Amino acid sequence: MRAERVDHPVDHDQAVATLRRSYAAVPPGEPVRLAKRTSNLFRPRSVPSAPGLDVSGLSGVIGVDPEARTADVQGMCTYEDLVDATLSHGLMPLVVPQLRTITLGGAVTGLGIESTSFRNGLPHESVTEMDILTGSGEIVTARPVGEHADLFRAFPNSLGSLGYATRLRIELQPVRRFVGLRNIRFTRLEELTDAIAEVVEKGAWAGEPVDAMDGVMFSPGEAYLVLGSFSDEAERPSDYTGQDIYYRSLRRRTRDVLTAYDYLWRWDTDWFWCSSAFGVQHPVVRRLWPQRYRRSDFYHRLVRLEHRHQVAARVDRWRGRPARERVVQDVEIPLTATAGFLRWFHREVGMTPVWLCPLRLREPAGPGSARAWPLYPLQPDETYVNIGFWGSVPIAAGAADGDVNRSIERAVSEAGGHKSLYSDAYYDRESFDRLYGGQVWGAVRDRYDPDHRLTGLYEKAVARQ
């Protein structure tokens, strides 16, 4: 590979050797975890007694090949650092998940999505090969074809239950300096889904090309589709890292423009809209809140502190307020069922806003066949809409914590959709294995982790181990 030097060269071989030594040091029978500083998971987990795997040297970009439009990247590299390395070459990953500290390895083993997914699919579909530390302690190089193709296909959505990626080679795409945006309002959800179908088919809307597409629903009668077009020319771009808040602009502006960099991280500054839970959207608080802390990873640390100490829950009890159920989910719904699901969600759950991100798996002719992802089996010829909702709801009298999430799981299944596993899940074992490729997962696990040292997928996602 013709890899150019990056700003912070990494000793990849030494980092992998350190990882393998730390894995060998985990006593048999003890759970295996990564020792990492940040996490975008919302699943509470048991606390392991053994030290985590040392991945401290696996957070860099090994090299970028501008001619081949590929990059070799370590598994713990964040998209923030990856984008910094590729933008200098006028390139970006085919899909850049919306939060800065999501890692490339995490987006592949745990899924990721963003506004280019209507044509580029999910992050794992732009991976051409991976080095994976397996449960047997070996490093294998998995590709779409060849000896380890079974591991390559089963790795996406395995959540570390089949191993950990130490190096990934990914495709890149050209990107221009700016992204022009059209914020299109819809008062009927069927009109919005019709517009998505047209953009997917034509790659354009109203005669203008579309390079990126997502949206927001505030209510069934007020939803916005945001269509982005890459450009090298623009008037003065907007800045949503200061006092202005990005999602609010959709209601105020029919057109907008951002630098490519600010567009990629437009949702991170306010963690979509979740920064409001910390008062950060209040004008006075926002002026006093240091800009370096207007980041999703900082808000997530605050959430973890709350989960640990339950300060807000104790205050609610003192005030006589009902306990709350956490409802933090991303679900993929077929486009034809999206309007109905959104109305059901608005009526039964009532959280607002919700994020909308159209998705279509890449054509099966690519290096990662769209028909080869058994642990998250979306249909290759189907358009889906990722619907993201993040917050909490009061637990109704006579109800139990988890009831709302269970009702969402049932509604997603009835709509023919799938649910991401980064947050709470309540499936029974039989349903889980049917929905998430349990038979394939079990066969691959037996081959690469014969002693079953790694925690199983169901145990991670549902049993919270």
C-alpha cells in the first residue's frame, strides 16, 4: 500500500503485541473487556474483576493512500482523528457516524450510520479487510473472500463477541470544502417518505444533486428532510459550535451551508438535541459553558455519572415524581412502513424530536456483499429509515421499567425492521437468535473461539454481561 506518513506515526506491531499480552493475562473464566476511556454504549454492564485489554496503542491512522482512496486504520481510532487525517487529502470515509468519539472498530462491530448511508450503506460495507484478535488469542486477516470470509461476514454487529479489530482497511471518497443544505418541510409523513424514495432513485431532488440526506421529525405534522450537496464554492458558512444550535435551524432556514468539517460534526456539538438535558441550550448557560465541553463524549460522561449516583432520580422521588424509563434506541424501519411507525411512536411514546436517516445497503457487487451480513440481516434491495430517539419517559402507574422498550421492540418487528444493540434490549433468547443470526454467529464463534472465552452476543446485548 502506498501509505503516506501521518502526523502521529504509530508502532502498530508493538501495539498489537501489547494487546495480545494483555489478552493472555486475563484469567480463564473472567470476562474480557477493552480498557478504553470513552464509550458510546447505553447498556449498563457488570463490572469485571480482571483488568481490561490494553488498546492504548491502537488509536491511530496507520496510513492514507490518496491514489487508491483507502486508509489503514487502527481499531480504536476515533472518527474525529480519522477525519482529521483524510480531509487533508480531500477525502472522507464513505460513512462518518455523527459523534466524534465513535471508533472505526466500534462502528464496524456495533454498526454506525449517517447521512451518506442512503447510497453508501453502513460503515462495515466500505471495509476491504480486517485484522482481528480472535477468542483463541490469534490475529487473523479477514477479507470478503478466502479462508476467513466467514468471520468477515459475521463480524458486523457482533459487539466484540467474535473478537476485536486491530486494523481495518477502508475505502474513502472525495469530499469538497462545503456542504450546501436544503431544509425541506413536510406536513404529511407520506410526502416525506415519497421524497426519500425519489432521492434514492434519482440521486437528486428538484433538479439539484443530493450527496447526503437525513432529517428530523418534531411531530407527524412537522418533519424536515435535510438534503446536502458537496461544493467548493459557498457564501459565508454557518457556525453551530457557538450560540446557534443546529437542529433549531431547520425550522428557521430553508437553505444553509456548512464547511465539510462542521457538517460532519454538526450533531456532535449538542449531541443532536440532548444537550438540553444539561441546560446547555439556555443562552446564559451556553455562554458560560466552555466550548471544549460542548461535545457528545463530555455529555456522555455526565450521563454515566448520573447512572452511577442517581442524583436526578433521587430528586424526582423527593418531589414525588414518577420514576423514568430510559428510551435510547436506533431502529431501522422499511421505508414503506416508516410513516405508520412514526405515528405509532408519536402516539404511544411521545418523545420528540426524532432523527431520520435513510439507509440502503450497497450493491452486492462490492467487496462486502450486501447479502453477507447475517448478524444484522437487512434486505439489500430495500430502503430503510433509521429512526433515532434518545431520552426517557415516565413509568406509568401499574407499568414496569422496560415496558416501553419492549413495546418498541414489538412494533419494530411487526414493521419488518431491526434494532441496533448499543442500548437496552429485552428479547428472549429464541427471538434474539432469529433476529440477529444466532446460528451463523454460533458456528463462527466455535471456529474462532473454541473455548468460548469471549462473552456471547446475547449475554452482552440483553443479559448486560
